Amino acid sequence: MKKVMLIFGTRPEAIKMCPLVLVLQKHPAFETVVCVTGQHRQMLDQILNCFQVVPKYDLGIMQQQQTLFDVTVNILLKIRDILQAEKPDVVLVHGDTSTAFSTSLACFYLQIPVGHVEAGLRTYNLRSPFPEEFNRQAVDLISHFYFAPTENSRQNLLREGKPAEDVYVTGNTVIDALSTTVSENYSSPEIEWAKGSRLLLLTAHRRENLGTPMRHMFSAIRRVVDEMPDVKLIYPMHMNPSVREMAKRCFSGQERIHMIEPLDVLDFHNIMARAYLIMTDSGGIQEEAPSLGKPVLVMRDTTERPEGLEAGTLKLVGTAEQPIYDAVMELLADPEKYHEMERAVNPYGDGHASQYIAEILEKRLKA
Ligand code: UD1
Ligand code: UDP
């Protein structure tokens, strides 16, 4: 049996790695070891509970308002002994977080092969998203196996000279997760509250948007809700205190805005499926919404996910107040523009990405 260790630490990594954990655990060729860094605490545990994944190791590194130094150094120091004790045949990391970067670096120092799930996403702008563009490029520098979600991400890797025989297009495991969560007869108090209104769903948390850009984003949205009586907005707030402070400053006093705690992924996916429009600076939501046919205004200057833009479901609107306000108002006022974006497309695979990754690993580790 080959030992596969999966290491992750934040909410989006957990959402996209848990389906893979469940597939690998059932596979007779593998011994599966899960280690979480605890870069996130509550938001990570929420997902682990949802998928009923129990880690063997938990580094528990989260601190309030942690810096990139805190996260990177604490993971590096704590992961070394675990990797040396477990001696995995391969370590799987996900995406572009500090957890993925620090873990890969530790594996590189110990000469343990790394498989990168969601490899090859790029903006080629090291400042946006920050520090994720650096993280994902650095992880790809170190990796042995590349699990690219789309042909576009495969091409990025090939252009950078990664060996073609190590790059696989598998789809994105987020679609595996989505196929287990969305259900027809879902309801919740939030959905009941929004009945009869057009529901806007907001998420925002990016490090490079903290401060002024976030104030502009939130002010634009507040103006829209103030002016449009048939609109209600749900904002499951990220747990970063800087984000919460800004949200409370900009949204308090408007009854048609619900600022709530982070939602369970099952609730979030189902609310997303019932929203009229999504506004976000998140990465994962840009992958989920197109397959649900939900228009998304992406409040960022760049995106590493061109697939949804090409399909027409995503629109990049930047972080300045007036363009965001204009873009939301246009979609609320112009049904034709709205329907143009409302197309369901799924560039991210058939919901079996985890299975493909397991099959590839079985073949490669045997060899
Ligand atoms: C991290 C990732 C980002 C990803 C995001 C997903 C890096 C550099 N950033 O950013 O790529 O998009 O996660 O959400 O890896 N906090 C809690 N409880 C939690 C989670 C966070 O209290 O469960 C608070 C803490 O005060 C923490 C702060 O949020 O210090 C920021 O967390 P951190 O992981 O450093 O950054 P994110 O913005 O969440
Ligand atoms: N999500 C969730 N609950 C919420 C908000 C988001 O489960 O209240 C999910 C969402 O469906 C997506 C992921 O979290 O799968 C996105 O995480 P986040 O925006 O924190 O990170 P990013 O994708 O930007 O790295």
C-alpha cells in the first residue's frame, strides 16, 4: 500500500480536498493520512464536520489577525516532525494558500514528492491575488504531479516547461463537492426571509482588498440596497476581524441586509443556487456559480479563472465604488443583460475529479 498524505488548512481547501479524502480512504491501494494545519479554525472545522473527515494531525496554528510570517513559519516548524515520522510516498496539497506553500516547501526540504491539486491557475500578477499568485507558482515549481482543473490551466503549466507526462486535466474537485450538497427541496430561515425579494449574496475577504478597496465595495452595495426596495442581501461574513469591522461599519442599520456567520457549505451552496446575483472576491465561488447558472460580479482586478469569463457567467468589476454600483444596477434593471449571464456552463469537469486523481496516483506510485 502506498501512503498518501493530504495536508490542508483553510475552508476552501477543505471543501475541495474532503471529497478526495473520502475517495482515497475507500481505495484499496492507499493508506490515507489527513493532516490539517488549522490555518483556519472555525471555518475549517465546519467543513470537516460536514464531510465527517477526522484528521490524524492538527497543527492548530491559527492566531487572531495572523500575518503571513506567522502562518508560514509556524507550519514549517510543526510539519517537519510529522513528515519525518510518517514518511509518505506523496503529499497532496491544494491551490494557493500559505498552507499549500509552506507544506510544499517542507516537502521539498525533505525530498518528499508533492502532488498539486488545482495546479496551473495563473494571473501572472504577483500582486493580485496577493500572496496567492506567488504561492501557486511556488507550489508548481516544487510539485511532481499536477492535477490541473482545466485545459487552460494545463496549457499554463506546459508553457512554463512542466513535463507534459506529469500534467493531468482532472476537472475541479469543487464540482464533486457541489454534486453532493445542492438539493431541490432545501429551505432555511434565510431563504424564508428573502422570499418575495431578489436575493443578492455577497462574500468578501481577500487580503489585497482589506481596507479602502473593501470600503468601496461595501459602499457600492449599500447604495444599491438602499435604492432598490425589492432587493435583500445576505452576507455570511468571513471571520477575519478586519473584514467584519468594515462590514458592520458599512451595512449596519439596513434591515434588508443580513450579516450572518459563515454558513455551512451545504447551506451556502443551496443559498447560492437560489440567489439572484452573487458578488464576491472569492476564488472558489467563481467555479461553483457558473455550474449553477448564477451571474457573478467578481470584485477584483484580476482572475485566475478565465473559464467563467469566457462563458459569460462572470464579470470582472474591480474594486472601485462607482463601477461596482453601475454593474449591479445594470443587472437589476436590465433583464436581457441579466439573462445573458444566467447561462449554466460547467468548465470544471464531470464531478469525478477525485476519482481521476486517485486512479492517476495509483498508476504513478506503482511505477
Ligand atoms: C486565507 C488564504 C486565502 C483564502 C482564504 C479563504 C492565505 C495567504 N490566504 O485567507 O488564499 O482565499 O483563506 O477563506 O493563505 N479567522 C478566524 N477563524 C477562521 C478563519 C479565519 O478567526 O476560521 C480570522 C483570524 O483572525 C485569522 C484571519 O481570519 O487570523 C485571517 O485568516 P488567514 O488564513 O490568515 O487569511 P484569510 O484571509 O482567511
Ligand atoms: N463558502 C461556505 N460558507 C460561506 C461562504 C463560502 O461554505 O459562508 C464556501 C464556498 O461555497 C466556496 C468556498 O467557501 O466553496 C470559498 O471559500 P473562500 O471564499 O473563503 O475562499 P477562496 O475560494 O477565495 O480561496
